[in-house]
Amino acid sequence: MARDLSAVDVHTDDLEDYRVTETGWYAVDDGNRVVLGPFESLAECESAIRDRQQTLKRH
């Protein structure tokens, strides 16, 4: 079953914590693992989360 995703704004100080190389908005699962991103805005990240949830519901 798909895990819940939430948007996180990753700053330079947090790059290592999320194991990413770029700052920006990321969709992370309930285990704080990055699933999607980076995005330039919260709106873009939330849109990608909704799109992914819709795709997973169809399968």
C-alpha cells in the first residue's frame, strides 16, 4: 500500500538529512524518504503529490 506523502522545504543545512543534493521542495513519505522532487514551490510539490496519488489509485 502507498505511504502518505507530505511536502518538505529542504534547506542547505538539511540536504544531508534527506540525502539530496539540491535545495527545494520535496515529497517525502512517512519514513522521511524523498519520493519526488525537487520542486521550486510548495504548489508544484503538492500538485505532484496529488498526481502520484491519483496514478496509484488507478493501479
